Amino acid sequence: MRKSAVAMSCQEMILEQTLEIAGISFLIKSPVPFCDPDPDKAYSGFLRSGSPDTICDVAVRIVIGPPPACGDRIRFDAEPGWQVLSYGETTRFRSANIAADGNPSWTANISGSNAVIYTGKPAGELVNPMRYPLDQFFLTRILADRGGCIVHSAGIESHGRGIMLCGVSGAGKTTISRL
């Protein structure tokens, strides 16, 4: 980790970072320093600079430049935000935001325990691309491979037993769990 030599909106510039959520660790490596200009305090507990203490589950490499062309098949289109595509054993997530070079602002491929995030050359700082929604895409893919899933829920523990309240945002899960 090194401090930026010029005045920037980021406090720290990072070349390597570990993100760990739900027991799954992602080791993110970049050829250029990246940052989180607006770090979310709730998110910070999942991040560490540098390599994980144990072997990472998914190696994430950031590449500056467009992704290779590969005859993608669109699986899901969340207009106008992003798309899920596939080719062979690879799942591709693509931002619908278009960068100055005419390419998507990011495209991410994940296959097994390897992921590559392609991003356009940043005009200034490279902002950490492994944030929402990309972290959720990767988690969904990895958990599905392991027979798991992501569930939007709240939980209640009482007398050593648990209750999971599932539902869409605003359904009242948190309100009920606080009663």
C-alpha cells in the first residue's frame, strides 16, 4: 500500500486487496493503483490491503483495456444498468455504462476460481471495481457453484434458535426483527 503523491479524493492507493464475504475470499490485483474514494463504513470490515492470510477462493485480476470478443449469449439484461452473458464455462457481467473509449465502463469474466475485470483507462484514479454490483455478481456465481445462494433477509435469534425473514426491500424484515 502506498500513499498518493498528488492531491486526490482517495486517502490510500492500493495495488492488492482482499475482500472476504460469507467465507469466500477474493484477492484483487491491479496493474495500476486503485482506491475507494467514498468508502462505506459497513463495507470496510470485509476489506484488507494485501494478500489474505489463507489461500483465496477467487483470484481477481484487473486489466486496463477492452475485453476480448467472444460471441457472448445474453442471459439477463437489467436495462439500463448491466447484463449477464455467457460463453462456454465463463460467465460475463457487463456494465451498461459506456466509457469515453466506447466500451462498457467495466466487463468482468468469472470462470471457476479465476476472474478478470476489464476496465477502460481511467482519466484520473481507478476506482475499485470490486464493489456493488460486481461483488454481488461474483458471490452469486461462486455460491451457486457450491450449492448456495444469496437471500435478502433479516434474522432473529432467540433461545438458541434462529428464524430467517425473507422478502424484498421495504417488506418489513428489519422492523419485525426489532420487535
